[in-house]
Amino acid sequence: MSAGQSRARARVGDCVIAVGVAAALLVTGLSGQRSATDLNVLGYVPLTAGGLALAARRRAPVAVLAVTGLCAVGYQAAGFDVPAVAYLFAVYAAVRAGHRTTTVVASVVMLAVLPLAALASGLHDTGEAFAQARGALEIAWLIAAGAAGEALRQAERRADEAERTREETARRRTDEERLRIARELHDSLTHQISVIKVQAEVAVHVAHKRNEQVPEALLAIQEAGREASRELRATLEALRDDDTAPPRGLEDVPELVERARTLGLEATLTMAGQRQGVPAAVGRTAYRIVQESLTNIARHANAGTASVLVDCRPDALAIRIDDDGKATPVTALTPGVGLLGMRERVTALGGRLRAEPRDEGGFTVRAELPLDRTS
């Protein structure tokens, strides 16, 4: 059952209780003892209104407490010897909602005013002993109603606390599992990348020792291994919520373009606009978009040139990466993990992403990330 359906059922239940209490009060007033006054007809109004007011006891418990109390005083003053049943329901609802002090004060006032209203109408003139017994009974019922409301309030609070505890436990377990996976992934990939990096460094060292020219591809492998190791360490530290190694951002984009040049790609970078005040999350996403785009160009596009444009506008950060690769408008695009990851990052920030072949050939990636420089 949804929360809306539960609330609707609760409102219907409140209305049924209100009508039932109003009917019970009215029947008791018609059939019970009442003084011979000219106010009997007027007494039917507070009898009915006191019960019907209970329909709003969840939404406005203090207001219902006041209304039912005034109605009880009203029909007592009109000469109806009817218990303040509606007021007891209101006491229960007000205490359950947490208004204990207000309820105690209102009940003390009621215990003082009700006997005066009964005496003014000519009810309860049978002696002091009867009045004392009735007062004790009224106090007992008030205490019982308040205790019931407090007991249910405490039970609901404990249930809410238990639910929060379950959610926190589940979140903590999720974080622990995420960290465990990150550690395993880090250990596995770091080992393999370290082997590649060591082999490349050995080959570079041997080439220098023999006074031979080091191939550009070998230098690129060496640098890529170092960068991959740094990225893995940064990822693990981010998952550990360790802020000692700040994540990559806009200021690191030129390094990406420079690294692409070492791979033989003629890459250019244009950065326009005011970069100060760009939120860190936007900067990280921009870095990942440029990184993934240049990686895809180097691996799959068979391109000779690539251009990167980062435009920091007043309200948005625009990114555009174009290449002159082999993609054409009729090329069937199969989104890979990298492209899907870019789209998820952009969508999470409320931005837009387009990744598609260009009409003149090659591929383009365009992203627009909204800025909130006050955050």
C-alpha cells in the first residue's frame, strides 16, 4: 500500500470515528439526564460539533483539543449530563502528536471549568461525595487517554528509529562493499599496469644505454602506465573519502591534450571564458568527458587530428571534441561503456550530451553542463 493510500484510509477512519462519537454523544444527550433549562435545544449543537471536530485530530490536534473542550463545557452548561468523550479522544491525539504540555494545561483548565458549568446548569446537586467521585473518575479517564497517546507516540518513535538504523546499516554495508571491490580492482589492475610500466621503463633505459633513439610509442606506453597508476590511486582514495589527493578538473585538461599528442594525434585545445568559480563536480565531469573522448579517438577513430573546446559561459560549461576519423553519418553507432558513463555523468548534473558522427566526417562529442557558481 502506498503512502497516499495509507493517508486516505486514515482520513476515512478519522471521519468514521468522528461521526460515531457525535452520534453517541447525541444519543446519550437525548436519552440521559439533563436539567430543566431553556438551553437544552442549544446544547445539541456542541454535542454534535464536539464529535465531528475529531475528523481533524491528525491535522490540527491542538485546535481539536480546544474545540472539543469548549463543546464539553457548552453542553454541560446547557444542562446535558454527558461525559466529555470527544475531549478524551482529543487528549489522546494531542499527546500522540507530542503536545504534552499543552494537553496537561488544557486538561487542568477543563477539570476546573466542567464542574462549574454543571453547577451553573443545575446538574450534580446531589452532594459533595458524588462530585468528588465524579472528579476522580474524570481525572482517571484523562490520565488513561494521555497515557495511551504517549505509549503510541513512543512506539512510533522507536519504529522510526529502527527504520533509520536499518537504512544506516544498509548504507554502511554498501559503502564497505564498494570499498572492498575498489581495493580488489585496484590491486589487480595495479599489478598488471605495473608490469607494463616496468617493461616500458626497462626498454627506455636500455635504449638510452645503447644511445639508441627511443620510439615515441614506447614513451607513450611509459607515460600512460604512470598516469593509469595515478588514476587508480586517486579513484581508491576518492572511494575512501580521502581528500588528500584532489580529483582531476578543468586545470588538468591541457595535460590530457598534451598526452594525446604524444600518441601521435594532432590535438589542439581552446579554453574560453572565466574558469574561476566552476563547481568541482562540473570540472571533474568535464575532465572525464575530454579524457574518454580522446581515448576513444586514439583507440577507434583512426583520426589524425582532434580539437577540444572548453567554453566557460556565465550559466553553463560547454565542451566540444571533434576528430577527423573514419566515422560517417551512416555509421552504426554502438554506445560503449565509456560513452554510457559520460552520459550518466552529464545527466546527473542536469546537462545535455550529444555524441554522433559529423556530416563532414569524423565524430563529435558535445556536452553542456549547467553552472551554479554560488554553490
